[in-house]
Amino acid sequence: MTAIIPDFDSYHCLEEHHYDKFETSISDPIPEWIKLLNMKTIIVPTDFSAIALNATEYAVALAEKLNAKIVLFHAYPLPLAFSEVPVPPQVFNTLQKDAEDFMQQAKTDLEAYSKGSIPIETAIFPGGLLTNLQQYCDKTRPYAIVMSSHGNTGFEKLLLGSETSAAVTHLSWPLIVIPKGAKFKSPENIALACDFEKVSSTVPVAVIKDLVQTFKAKLFVLHVHADEEQPYRQPVMDGASDLQQMLADLHPSYQFLNRSDIAEAILDFIQKNNIELLIVLPKKYSFLQSLFHKSKSKELAKEAFVPMISFHEK
């Protein structure tokens, strides 16, 4: 059943309930409710477009690999009154009913696509996408959000213009951006683009280890030194040393590149090393703007760009 949750104060997480009254024998099968408590959650915002569907199908395959459940998430915009005459209540009712109908169909289709392999839940909110999504994530604490990088409606503005950087930089939960048409493939090569600044507070070591170990992937740590005329600053060298200790058990390959164009260097590295998942730690809008919009050539970006996951400071 689709959840309409406009009032977050009335939303209660599972951990608020008391389960001590349940007793099970060690030899008994693990109850489904215990399995669900231990499952990761992947939130998939959708506008019900074909390209959003591609990201949803990608998320299904990812959820199967990570033993996660999926929450299909939709926020519908509310009409604005341009005069003293209020918007008729039936308009809001129609918007809500349409959203519920689209969501129910999307859930039914996804359950058929996944053949019941993972739990699928839904959530619908009136209002803006980013605000509702941030609040919902704060309540549910997901493993990640999975979104399409292209869309035909509101998503096109969200993930192609300046709002792209707004989503990546302001959503304080891991965000996986899926390129148009990308199909899920267990990544064999994962790259972490890192500036080595404040690594203890900006690098999510536990999550990176979980990703690398789950997929049995090789990890590359990439640092691009933009000022080719200047030596590496001491804080950068100290950060590199600290990160080597933090990730020691993964045995990553460290790559230091001297290139003035950071985005171009990363795209080149992705292409030449068959990178299938890029991890970024967004701290500055300018970096993300260059990553999405710098024009070495559109063809390079098309060929080299891969699913990207962004993490924020702890």
C-alpha cells in the first residue's frame, strides 16, 4: 500500500516498537520481520518516466546483490494560487489520486520485473522533491538513494542543470546517479576520487569497504593535482598517508595525476581503466559543475561516464 505521509511527526520508524515480547528458538527459521529489520533500504525517486524506470530497474539488481529493499518515492508539486481565490480542494484530491494510481502501477510492474525477489514499498508526498526526500531519508536512514541522471520532465532540470549539483551536494545521504540507459553490472573496478583533505571526516571507509568487498572489486584511489607548477601541499600528503592506513586491508591502487582540468582527468581515467563505479566526495560546487558540464567532448562523457555515488562528510 502506498504511504501518503505529509506529516513527519506522525511517522514512526520500526525501532520505536518493542519486540522483546517475541520469542524464537535458535533452531526456528528467522522470522520475516527480523529479516526486514536487518535489510538495507534503497530509495528510488521516480517521476514514472521511461528513463526513471531504467534507474529503478538498476536499483532492483543492486538491491538483490546487497540484500536490500526498495522504496519507490514520488513527490508531486502543489498548485499555486495566483489570486485571492484559493485552489479548489478537488484539485489537490485529483493530484493525490493520480499520484497514487501511477505509483500503484509502477509498483505492480516492478514486482513483476523483480519476480518477488525483494520487498518493494512506496511513499508519496505533496510538495518539492528535494525537501521531502531529505526529510524522508532522515527518518528512514537509507543505505542509498538511486536516481537517473537524465529525465524528460522535472528530473531533467534536477540532474542536468544547476539542480544537479544541488541534489548531490545538499542531500546528506549517499546518492547513486545512474547514466541514461545504464544496466546494472557488478563493478569489478571502483574508483574513489579524493582530494585527501580531512579524510577522517569525509571518507566513509566502512561503506567503501562494504561496496568493494561485496562486489569483490579492485579499488583505485585517484587524486588529481590541478596546479602542475606547484608541489603537493603537506596536508595533502598527510591525508594520503592517513587514507593508506584506513584502506590498507583493501590493497587499493593509488593514482596521482598532474592535470589542470580535474573533470577531464577523471573521465580519462575512467575510460582507460574500465572503471564501472565512481565514488566522489562533493565539497565544492565547482568540482561537480566541472564533472557534469566541462566539455572536453560530449562523446568522451558519453562513453566514459559510469554510475557515480556521492558521499558527504560525517
